Amino acid sequence: MPRSKFTLPSARVASDVPAGNEIIGPYSQIIGIRRQVEEIASDIDVCPSRRGMYSNGWGAHGVLKISKDIRYLTCAKIFEPGSITPFTARFSFMAGELGSVDHDRGLFGFSLKLYTSEGMWDLVGSHLPVYFLRDPEKFPALMLSQKRDPHTNLRDMAAMWAYCSVSPESLHILTMLFSDRGLPMSTMHMSGYGNHAYSLWQETGERVWVKFHFKTQQGHRYSTEEDLARRTGFTEDFHRQALSKSIEAGAYPRWSFSLQTMTLGEAKQLEFDPFDVTKVWPQGKFPLIEVGTLELNRNAYDPKEIEQLAFTPANIVRGIGHSPDKLLQSRVHSYPIDHSVGLRTQRSAPGTNRLRCANRNTDRHNIDLVEPTHRATHDDFTQPRSLFLRLGLGQKARLFSNLATSMKYVPFEIAVKQIEIFNKVHPEYGAGVCAAIDALDPQF
């Protein structure tokens, strides 16, 4: 029987998950953090002894070269002009198990482990600048919506759309995922983002908020659904093979390492919450500052160097801090738990997880919980609307077609609820998806 709701480990259903955490006051994100961590950690029980998500991963080693002086923003030595920092990158497909197709439409993890002279710095991000949720209590529901049906062991699009249809904050990333950006040509042709807002601070205590961007220097290129079908017939490891062969041939892929910065005063004046990971910071107001270049120049010779990499946002160094982003704060606390169970404490085993300096990331700012500076009502439609209206006719047609293909076999009541949300973005959005579904299934 078609299901419009799916069960969480705590016996609640997806539509019952609260829309936001209403705790307020100074350092309020500390309150309730244990409850949030328990909700996220509950997902570990669903699939122990391996990564719960992003299981199908690949990567390589490289260096970050800093070319711009930003010592006026931070005392972190990694950002001193001329510094060269080794790192390991792991790319991954969110919904793919180990051994599955690595080039399907979906969200790709884009994470860096940088071995600085002051300790280890982990930047855990993805190939899109936003995420599905802002409230950490909804994280287990999102994870379950991406897993196979426990009864049939098949991909369950109804579960995914059941989650999205009661989570309008996912509109922004859905519009990106089902546009051309959801199907990058290769790892080299996609950009990366740190997703969350972090902070840079000086010895004097001055702090600015920051977002990290990794812009591909190979140019953005995207595949079509036809390309995907053709490649899958030949290999399941297209992204893995393309990256490995490019490095082996000496064609080292590069990304511009850039920042967006925002002062504490600017954060207070924004019409939206700058710590909401479902939002972007407009580049017209907060332009990118290119500070260096990421280069991948060495393949991993042992698969464990990549497969057993254990990332956690808790790993930061002096001069870099966290932000009031509630999802980031929950990840800081829950990721070490996830790794100790999901990777069976192997996070300290491979050399890629080991420090390469005497420092051990013990500075108090590595686990700082920053006082919130902004309160705002959540507007989940303005930024997706702006993105939708920037798409050309061909891009919109492909967006509608991709969404229709995904929603074709979803129960009617879930599809109707989701299309109502698309209509709130723009009437053309909902009408376009309806027409595309009708073309596939005239009974809709």
C-alpha cells in the first residue's frame, strides 16, 4: 500500500517533525544540544559498521596554495601568503552504497582534510551551496528518506518526496538538484562549498562570518540523462575513473579557494538568517574573495586512504571558528559518534586521519558555541523563486522533465502536496511540473 509517511527511529512520522527549534536567548544553541545529537546519532543504528550515507566515495591528495593576504581577517597560519598546505579530498554520492553508480543525479559530497601546521582542519561540504534542512532534529528523517525500502530493498522515491512535501526549506536544493547542476559531467567540472557559515577571528577578538567556496577552474560542464544512461552501460565508476586518469596523465584539476565574509553588524541587518544552511549569501552584496588554489596531484595508492577518512566539523584550527548555525553545531558533536560506530573507530587508523604536526587541535575555539546574532522568520520561497526565474526556457524544461521522472510513481496525495509547494515558488513552476508528469502519465 502506498505510504505518505514513513517511520522515524523514535516512532514519529516525517510530517510530525517540528519545523524549527524555538529555543532563544544568549548561547541558546547549547540548550537542547544533547537531544539533537541523540536524534542524529539514532540514524547510526539503521546501518551500523559502515557509513550511513555518502558510502560510495573516491578522492585524491593535493595541496592548497595561498596567494592573497587575508591576515587582516584571521590569525590562522594556513592563510599566510605563500603557505602550502597538503590535504586529502573525498568526493562521494549521497544516496549511493559502496559499489553503486557514482555518477547518478544527486548531491555529491565535497570534503577536505587539511593538514595544517597548527592541527587538522576538516571542511565538510558538497557540490551545491545549500542543504535540505536547517533543523538538526529533522536529520534522521532526511537520512531515512534516502535509504532503500526496508521491505523491498528498492529505491523508494515515495519516501524522499514524502519528506520534501512537508519540508519547504528543501525547495532551494531541489531546484538545483533537478536542474542541470544535479548531474555534473565529472568531479573536475563541479564546484564545492563548505555549506555552513563559519567564522574567522583575530587575536584581538575581532570576528567575521565566512563561507568557503571551491570554484572549478576546469569550467562547469553537465551531463544529460542520455549521457547518464550511456555511461552506466559501460561503467559504474565514471567519476572515480575520470579523476584518477586525469591525475595520472598530469592534468591536475584545480579549484579556486574563495571566501565570502560578513561582519557581525551586516548579519544583524539581513532580511534572512545568514546561518540558515538552506540559504545562500548574495554575491552581489557579499562578493567572493579568491585567496588561493586547490590542486589534486596525487592518486591514493591504498583505497583505505580515502575510504576510511573520518571528517568532523569539530576539527578546526586557531583563527577559524564555528557559527550559530544549529545544524553545524549538531554535526560538531554528532560526527565523532557516527565515526566511532559507523567506521568502528577506524578514524585514527589510516595515515590520512593522523596529525602531521605536534599540535592537537586543543584550542578552545575548536568547539566554540557562538552567541546567535540574528533572529528572523524563515522565508523558504524567495531564494528558490529568484533561482527559478534566472533559468532559461531550456533549463526550465529540463527541470520540469527531471522532476516529473522522479515523481511519476509517487502516491497521488504526496505529488499534489509537493506541487502545491512548487506553486508557492511560482505558478509556472507548479504548472510546468504538472504538465511534465501528465505527459508521462495522462491520468495524473
